[in-house]
Amino acid sequence: MENARAVVVVAALCGLLSGCAARVPVATTPAYPDYPFPAVSAELEGTPAAAAHRDAWAFLQAGQLEAAELRFVGILRDAPSFHPSATGLGFLALARGDAGGAIARFQGVLARVPAYVPARLGRAEALLLEDRVTEAIADLGAALAADPSLTPVRQRIAELEFTSMTVQVALAREAVEAGRDADAIAAYERVIGASPESAFLYVELADVERRRGDTASALARLDRAIALDPNALDAWLLVAELHLARGDLDRAEQALLRADALASGPDVARRLADLDWRRRTAELPIEYAAIEAADAITRGQLAALLGLQFESVLAGQAGDRAAIITDARDHWAYRWMIDVAQAGIMQADVNYRFQPERVVNRAELAQIMVRLLRAAGVDPVSTAALPPFSDLDPGHLDYPAASEAVAAGLLSPLPQNMFRPGLSVTGGEAMAALSRLYRAAAR
């Protein structure tokens, strides 16, 4: 029985090898058309190994992997340095889905013949199976350098680089969304290393660094982005924002003017207006900075807010009206008191006293804001839309202004639908109300 089994085994081997070898298949439709044939060099042509190597490759392309393996192994047993067949075994491992085995085979060849293109291409494919895209691109690049006629390889590199960059950028943005700034920065730096000419990458990285407070590095990134793409609008806007945060108004303005030249629009116009406001407020008396935090805003402080924010409206209302104020000549906000008095928005009493230190209450603020609405050309709110208050009868002297200010969205009613006309107004509340008034007038 044992003798019979041995005869069968020998017969099977005889069918694959030597004189009784199986007929070499002709693969009209190759099983692995993307695998490049491991070419034999000119000095090895005509040798028995070269002929056997072609037969082994024919079996591989016919899908007969075991037969191909027996032939490649037999060639290397007799000629261990015959690297085309060693490369063939790499492709055989690749056909079986053994990426690690294929990489080991190809690396063995490349250690001896670094410029052997089929091994470079094979290892690239195996590396891609393991998602080692950067290494695969390097191998494809080395193959292209050795043989510049490989046009499809050039296109493959471009596609892989684009796909890899897209994936890496997505990972970087995901890290940004999750607040993992350190991971995001590392991801952006990896992508920039692979694609150093992409301006938008520097802009996105600069935005992360801005958030971390690393202004100097962010500005350096933006300089690089602008050098690559002088029309990068986002880069110019971010440069302006960073310089504005540093208090460098001149450089911020230069960047905004460049952005405006590229794409004039409401966003850039708003930023330029904000910058102009910063310029003007930077020159204001130190007392102005205390208004927003004031527990109760005074008439002098309110006059300063009105004089700055509604300068053009006040100038249009002043006409030839003269204003005399006798109790505020040395006050820091005196010039704005004159402006609001001449425009008829805030008035002095019969003795020409402005009373700049008197606290402003909600009723007085409502009256002033309604006057400003009229001065800005905003139509009065319909009497049918005027809201009721639980603490202010419609016949009360303060009701018309209070109800119109609430109906116009400038002031809000208090709990239990109360207006509380005598309640003092904080600096922050006054600034928020005037901001709403400004937007209403602009509309």
C-alpha cells in the first residue's frame, strides 16, 4: 500500500517537473493582468532558468498557483540568485492575498537589485493591501525614476497622493472638530509633508494654531499660504484677524484691503467697519472703557456711546441748533453731550444742566432710543402692535416710548410682563440695546 502511494506522488511530481512536465498553458485571458512580468536581464537570456521562468509565469497567469510555485522554487534551488523568479514568488504570495509574505519576497530582491522595477511595483501593491500608502507611493516613484516610460504609474501616483491627502485632511478636520488640536496639528503637518504646495493646508493649520494662541507660528503658516496662492481669501482674512488680536491695526487693515480687492462683500465690509471702530475707540478717553462693566450707566456715558455709534445721524439732526451746557465743561464726554443735545436726542434742563453723573433708567433710555429711531428715518410702530405692561398703564407718560422700544425689539419686558421704568440700566444693557438699534436703523 505504501509503495502504491509513493508511486502516485512520484507520478504527480513527474507530471509537473522535468521531462514529464505538464503542458505549459497559454493564458489568453491572464488571471492577474496587472502584475508586470518579472523581466529577465540580457545577460541571463538564453539560460535554462530564463525559459523555465517564463513557463512558471505562464502557470501563474493561468491561475495554476501550485504549479507555478513548484517551478519558481525549482529554478531558485538550482540558481538561488535568479531574482526574476524570486520576484515571481512575491507575485504568487500577492495572488494568494499574503501581503506580508509578498513584501518579504520583494524586499529580498530589492536588497540585491534595488532598481529592479517589477519588484518595486509588486511591493507597492502589497504595501497598499496593508494601507501603507506613503511607502507604496515611494516604491512607485522609484520604479518611475528607473523607467520614466511608465506613464500609468505616474497617474497611479497622482491618484494615490490625492486620495491619501483627502483621507489625511479628513482626519485632521475630524480632530479639529473634536477639539484634539495636538492631533490635528500633527495630521496637518503630515499632509503638508506629502503635499507642500497646497496653500489651503497652511491656512487650516494656521487656524488651529490661532486657537491655541500660537500667533507667531500661525502667521508664518499664512505667509507660506499666500506665497503659494496670493489670491487665497481665507488666508488674508485670517492674517487680518491675527493682527487685529495683537492690536496691529495697520497690518490688519492692509490684509483686509487685500481681501476686499479679491472679493468685496458684506463680510469684509463689516470687518473693515469693526477695524475703523477699533481705531476710533483706541483713541478714546480711558473712562470710555469702563462703560460696558458699569453697574448703572450715567447720562454722560450714554452720550459718549450715542456720539460715537450714531455720529452721522446726530450730525444730520443738528442743523443750526445751539446747545448750551453749564455743568459738564470739564467732563471727559463733554463733546458728545454737545452733539446729542444739538441733535435733540438728549437735552439739558431749563438751567442748561446736562447732569452727566445722573443714572439713566429704562424709561429715559426708551425715550432716547425712540428719538434716534425717528432721526434715522425708521417709521413708528403701529399703535395696534404696542404691547401692554403689567406695571405701566397705557395712559402713563412713559408708556408710548417704552411700548415702542419693546415692540421694535430694542428693549425686552421683564418678568411678569413688567417694564419697570425707574430701574437703572447697566452699561452692558445699554450697549446691547444700542447695537440692536443700530441694526434696525441700518435695515
